[in-house]
Amino acid sequence: MARIDALPRDMELSKALMSVLQGISPIIAREVENSAGLGHEVYVKSMTPPQRRRTEMYVTTLMETAKNVSGTPHIVIDPQNKPKDFAFMDIRQYGNAMTVSEKESFSEMLDAFYAERDQIERMRVKSQDLLRLLANHADRLSRKIANQQAELSACAERDTLRIKGDLLSANMYVIQKGETSVKLQNFYDENLAELEIVLDPALTPQQNAQKYYKNYRKAKTAEEKLTEQIGLAQTELTYIDSVFESLALAENERDLNEIRAELAEQGYVRRRAGKKNQKQPALSAPLKFKTSDGFTVLVGRNNRQNDKLTMKDANNNDIWFHTKNIPGSHTVLVTDGKAPTETAMEEAAVLAAQHSRAKDSAQVPVDYTQIRYVSKPQGAKPGMVIYVQYKTVYVDPTTESKAKQQS
């Protein structure tokens, strides 16, 4: 039996156990500490006699279990449904923060744990590739928008060019060819202040006026084109932002493949060799939840799925939710012809916030409206819609969802 007197006194109990017992893992050492009724950062020297006895008994039981190979395989799963650790006994130290699943055999436990870890690593590698691609596009678009906005600012003085042309046209009789500048009374100014106008001495007064008109028209055209180009670039940046969010929500390789297929359709990545004319695989089903009062809520996993869910599958009377001006999933409360309850509406709004970039924030604005008021502009990128007749509700996505996910 392991005795407390043999443990280093100036250590936490879990670390002290690991320093003297060979083969004990950190999770088991922490479990001993937890089962003895102790918290973290409790040192051996501060333990009470009852705590010492419980610890010694627990360690003895562990040693007998190891000797007789009589433990039971358990996997610890984190809130993101990813394997965190495994042990040969039930683990209770995490309380409700983690899920502990018992397996039928140790081989099944290890296969499940490392298979999931391998999948997570493959997901990480594949997602990093797409993340770099999107980051490069986002950076390029941001620089392009900044440059175009600077050019647009330069067009702000275009009306001054027109005014100078008007003043020159109205005062040609006082201007002599060869002058480099002239001061004229500005009849557009309420105080009739003088305005100095630079002239090209090689041009006649009329030609100087026409030059100002020409520059005015060029500035006006440039302003219109720049405004349009900036709008298109900002729309594309919003789309890329939505794909970033889809990657954050991806749970498996199929999700990543669907995102890659979407980006290939939009021309951001090359289609894989030999698959140019191959039919795209069917989209996976959206996430499905059941509210605490029995309504179904569907949540899109990516932009193509958002389009299908909102524009094809949902009924006109279903309720559509989306975080306001924040990238996130299309969320649909299925009404089945019934009036949705306040409970169902609130839980659906929380799901929309939880499946958005604002999932770690509080008081997140979520817009909602009937599907009939949601439309997709012609030529819009996947997942991009417009909607009217909507209301906004504020929810806290950090609270535990009452709606339960269905298989």
C-alpha cells in the first residue's frame, strides 16, 4: 500500500503520486486527488488524516486493478466531441464539463481514440490548406479595397473641376491666352469669394474650360466604376468570410470536401484531375436539433447546404434565423403548419448564434423572418441571400442549449 508519508510534501497530491509511482498517468493521478475529495493545488503537507486514509485506500485499489488487469476502458470526450484522454477506470474529475464513454474492450477504446486523433490530424492538415488559400484571397481583396477607396477619395473634388469649367466659360472675355492662372468670382459661393484657377498657358481660355470639363467627366466615371468595384470586392470578402466560418464548423472530412467543392465551383481552387465532368456527390444533411417543446430546427453546415436548406427544402411558413451582419449558418425552425412557440423561437435563435462567428460572445443579434421573405439575388455567391420583413432578437450563445441534437 502506498503511504502518504513517502510522498514529497511540497507537491500537489497528483504530481506527488506521479513522482513516486511508476506507470501512473496524469489523468489517473488527478482522479485519485479528485476522489479523495481534494481540489487542484492542494499540497500533500496540508492533507487531513481522513484525506490521507482515502488516498491510500484508493491507490491500493488502483494497484490491485492494475495487477489483476481488471479495469474497464473509458474515453473522455470534450465538448467539441473530440477525444481528450483515456483510462482503465471511470473518470469523474471533469463533472459535466466532459463526457466519459465506456467501451467494450481496451482494443476498441484504443482504436476509437487514435482513429479519431488521426482523423483530427487529417482534418487539421486539409483545413490549413484551405485556410491559407482563403487568407491570401482575403488579404488581396482588403488591399484592393483600400487602394480603390483612396482613389475614390481623390474623386471627391470632381465638382470643383466642373465649377472651374463653368467659371472659365462665363469669363472668357477677361482671360488671355498664355496666362498660368486667373482669379474669378465664384458665383456658386454664397459669399461670391474669388477662386484661383490654374491654366495651361499653351491653351486658349475655351480649351482650358473644356479641359476642366473633361477631367470632371473622367472623375465622375471613375467614381461610379470605383464605387461598383468596391461593392463587388466587399461582397466577395463577405463571402470568403462565410467560408472561413464554414471551415470553423466543419466536423469531418466530408464537410471539408464539400467546402472544397464549393470553392472549386467558384473558381478559387482547381478541380482535381480527372474529375472535371464528374457529378458532384450529394450534399450531406444539415444538422438537426429538437427544441425542448418538440419543434425541429435545421442548421446548415456550409454555404451550398445553406442555399439548399433555405431556398429549396424549407417551407414558406418556416422561420429563418441568421446572426445580424455576422458570418454564420442558415438556421430554419420547421413549423409543420403550426404556430411556433416562444420557447422554440428562442432556442432556434440561440442555435443560430452558436453556429456563427459570435458563438463565444454575449447578447448576439439574430434576425428572423419567414422563409417567404428570404430570396437569393441572381448571380449571388453560395449562401448569400437578402431578406425583408424581419425582426431582431438578442441571445446569449454561451448558455447551454436546451435544444438537443438529433442523429
